[in-house]
Amino acid sequence: MKMPIFLPVYHPLKKIVSIEDIKKSGAEGIITNAYFIYSNEELKKRVLEKGIKKAFGFEGFVMTDSGAFQQLSLGQKVTTNEEIVKFQDKLGADVITIFDEMVFSDESDSQISKKMDANIERYKEAEKIARTNTAFVLSTAGNEKMMEKYAKIAEKLNPKYLAFGNFVPPFTMNHNIAGLMRILKKGIEILKPDYPVHLFGSGHPDEMGFFVYIGINVFDSANYAIYAEKGIIFTEKGTKKIDRINFNKCECDICRNNSIKKMQKDFTLTAKHNLNFCINEIGIIREKLKENSLKEYLLKKSKLNDHLKKAYDEL
Ligand SMILES: [Zn+2]
């Protein structure tokens, strides 16, 4: 697995961007929700029969998420950890995820401890029953003391893959990228990981480079499609309302073959461009890493807005 990597979220039942478009973008991996597969009989049968890569028509890296978040949104737990881990293990993905307890920013130390202790038990259970590599999920929201405690415990578990869970929403709601970087750095300093470190739900093209610099190397996001639905396009100059631009300097196949006017009328075109843009950004970051010039690149990025300026000061 080449890193850093951006994994577009692929929803097998709601295809704004098809697997063909994902392949065309140059994406080397995808992440998909095992719970959606689990809860659709037809899809479940097909994926179990063929294996996830054949069923989706995607040869690259495939990670499955357990759908803990989606089940929480439904207000009920449909699966246990054991069930969803066993199910994911049968799909033929490269990395699977425990049924993690999500931590929220208003929770106390003892509430967080209870949830993280459960995540550790579930990880141990998954390690016993699954042949596939399992992602250990570390989730403490903004609580630094808990980050310190559980990064130390996680280090002893010696995971092969680590995912920081549910850190992105509370911080990015206020565009507090610097604050998010600060807490992640605390964990990374303790863990000193030599394995993939994934920041769940992060994949904004303006921000990925900053996270790479502090040691994150796997991103996933559905924002390319969610932003497009809201009429937002990723550009070299940051995110813009597509209705307010007349020109976009982009060489991707979508922008070469469609006018801005046409893209303004069809958000799926913007979604495809946004995806191309994220993949291209990862390519740039890889180049800058090779040239040892990521920090200079981020200095330029930091001029886009105040949030990124603060993020730069955190490097
Ligand atoms: Zn484009």
C-alpha cells in the first residue's frame, strides 16, 4: 500500500460517483461501509459470493468500516462486534474495522475510558476471530489526558493499522485544524507508528498536507460528493461556490471536457472533478515528500485562510 493515500468513500447503493469514475480518478483504494452491505440482502449475497473486489469491480486496496456510526444514527445497534467483524472478514477486504464506540467532545474522562476500554476488548476479540488485518480505533475527541492514556495502551497492543475515530467532526465544525493537529500529535508522539495511521473522515484537499506532515498517512472522505451536492467545487484557491466562478484552472478530464456552465447544472460533474482534485492533491503531497519540500508547500497553502495559517504554526 502506497502512502499517503486517499480513500474515496464508495457507497454501493448510492452511486453519485461510479466505481469506473473512481478508477479513472487514479484512486488506489476505497473505503466502504460493511453495514450497508450487511443490511441489503441482494448486495450481501453478491458480495459474499464473489468477494468484495470482484463484486465492486475494484482491484485496489479496499477497507471496510463497521458502520458503528450509521447504526448509532439509527438509534439501535443491529450487530455486535463479533457479528460485524466476522462478516467483514468474509468479504475479502484488506483492512476491516472493529465495531467502535464513538467518543464525543462533551463526554467526561470516565465516559471516555469506558468506551475506549470497550474498543480495546473488541479489538482483541477481532484479532482472535478475523484473518484480515483489523484497524484499532483510538477515539478521545478533544481530551488530551485520555489521548495520552490510550495512546500508551494502544502502543502495547502493537496494532498493524490505527484509525483515529470521530476526531474530525467536532474540530472541523469550527475549522479548528490546528487544535485537531495538536491532539493527534500528542498521540503520534507516544505511538511512534511504523504502520498506517488513518484519520477517519478527513480528506479535505486544503488540509491533507498538514496532517501528512504530522504523521497521518491514510485519509477517507465522502466530501468530494457531499460538497458537490451543495454546489461547492475544490480549486487551487480553496473551496468555491461553483455558481460564483466563471473559470477553474484544472486539467482533469472532467474540466477539459465540460464547461463551468455545464458543471453548474450537473453536480455529479463537480463531484467527479472534486474526486480528481483530491487524488491529484495526494500526488502533489507525495512529490513534495520526495523532494523534502512539504513544509514550503504548506506555507503557500497557509495563505488561503486563517485556519490554515494557524495549522501551519502548529507544524
Ligand atoms: Zn477538474
